[in-house]
Amino acid sequence: MNSIQKNGLEYYQFESFDAQIVTHGIFTRKGGVSPVPWNSLNQGGTVGDERSHVVENRQKVFDALQRPVKSIFDVWQVHGTEVACTHSPRPLDAEHMKADAIVTDNPDVTLFMRFADCVPILIYDPEKRIVGIIHAGWMGTVKKIISHTLRTLQDKYHCDPGRLVAGIGPSIGVDHYQVGNEVIRAVEESFGSYAEELIVKKDKKTYFDLWKANEFLLRECGVNSVEIANLCTACNTQDWYSHRAEAGKSGRFGAALFLNKEK
């Protein structure tokens, strides 16, 4: 990934994404107005931070991407399998719908999601000109939110999975993602024989590799171009929010993606 600094903010972009087709950014926690423990570019409105801080931080993100905030389409992320397809922004005073994947074919819409260890997966079709963001924690991963999203892209937009470009963003790495029996059983039920590649045992502890699991699901669905950030949120709390590393007292970082208008 490439690091970009603008207006006092720092965000990352996937090297494999065509900047002529899409604009995107996964923003670090730097450059905002929120106090400890949400310092400083917190995008989460349900973590205890003041709403005025979150609103100002969101404005900073959209200013950095030169987009109006009113172009936003975001959702209430619930660790499920619902895929929201939209052709218009969410009115700022409208209630959020519940979903964990959002897609659009409209360049006037900016897709936006929030993260703090869960996996941001950005995806686009350069020919059909469709963009999407997926939120995949362990529950979304074992429920195969990626598969639900890819099926929606095929059924609604007639996308060819082999043409898609995907990026797996900063999230908790396997070395920090210790899990218990509930997660282990769910991974084994969902991934079958491949589960042994995803469950890592070390020093009598068990860990789940979210990056490898979601790459597997993308490739299983036929996606050939998959870039992995290899940036662990729990390792780098100076840059990223981490629910696990910060014992739940954490903000949320934002990921934004939109289509550029054809010239």
C-alpha cells in the first residue's frame, strides 16, 4: 500500500487500484480532534466520543478526498451477511440500514465504513464500473460475507469475478488474534479441511488468520487480483484503532471508496 499525507491526515491506498477509475483511502487515526482514548481521527459515533468530534473528523476525511459529506453512503455494521446496493447517498438525517457490505454504480456516491481490527475489503469492477466495501470480522468471515457480496455483484450487476480487483486492508494480524473454542468450531464448520491453514497454534494458544481466510474466500469466488496490506492494527496502535489491543476503549478508522466520473 502507498501512504499519503494530506491536510494533516494520513491515509493508505492499494497499489493495484487504478486511480483513473476509483479513488479510495483507508485513514489512520492521525489528524483529528477527538481526545483520549479516541485520539484523534475517530469516525465511530457509538464508542463514547462526542458527536461534534465525529462530525468534524468525518468532514476532514471527505475534505482530504475532495468529496462533499452529503455524498456519503454508510450503514450500521452488525457482523451479518446483508449487502446494501445503492444508487444514491444516505441523507445525513436518515437512519442507517443494517448491512456489512455496500456497493454502488453511481460516481456521486462515496461508500464509507468504520473499522477497529475487523477486515476492510475494498473491491471494484473496472469494466462494469461498480465499487464495494466489505466489513469482515470473524463472524462475517465465517458467514462468508464475501461470497454474499460477490453473488450480489454477479446477480444484480452482471460482474465477472475474474475481472474484479480487491484489497484487504489494515486489520488485526494472526499473531494478535487469539480465539477460543467458539471461533475455532465456526472456522472448522465454515472452511472444512482448509481450516487447518487458518487456525494457528502457538505456546498453547490458538489464533485465527483473518487475512488468509478472506483471501481464500475471494479467490474461491474467482477473484484473481487480491492485494493484502499486511498492516496489523494491534501492532500499530499509534496509527490504527484496535478494539483488541486497546481493551475495547477505542475509536474507529474510516475507509472510503468512490468511482471517478468517466471523461
